[in-house]
Amino acid sequence: MSSTSGIIHAELASHLRVSPAFLHDALRLREDLGLTNIDLAWIVMRVETLELGSDEFPLETLDTVQTIGELDEAFDDWLCQRDTYEDIRVDRIAMVAPPPSR
């Protein structure tokens, strides 16, 4: 399972109003789940906002993505190419984590 797989599954489940347990990587986004490119763009933007606080994922990539597993891979490939991913994660964790108690 990829680093973002759980987040993507949770967002898909929320959008579809189903249990995340229902979703698996081989399900086809359009044929099996009935998602449109607009649905997929919305889901990707939610994942970006929740996880990274940005909206730079190349949406044209969605044209070639067929399954949940391929969406996970496309998102992870994009994250690997980002130089600032770790910096953003560290900044977001620092904003959320409470200071240590003394």
C-alpha cells in the first residue's frame, strides 16, 4: 500500500458514501465506481489540501488513470518528484503538533 493510499481510499469512500473497506486497488474508477473526471479532480484536490496544502497535481494525469491502484501510483509518483514534499509535511506537522509539556 502506498503512502497516500489510505488517504485516497478515505476520500473516495467519503465521496461515494461507502465504507473504505469496500474499496480495493483493482476497482475501475469510471466503470465500477461511476466517477467522472470532475469527481476525480475534486478528490485529488481534497487529498492535496488535506495532506499537502497545495493544488499542483497535474490533472491531465487523470485521463490515463483507470483504477484506484493507478490513482495511488500516480499520486505517489507526483509526490516523489516534488522537492518540497518533506518540507511541507514537516511544516504541517509542526503546525498541528502541540508543544511538549514541561
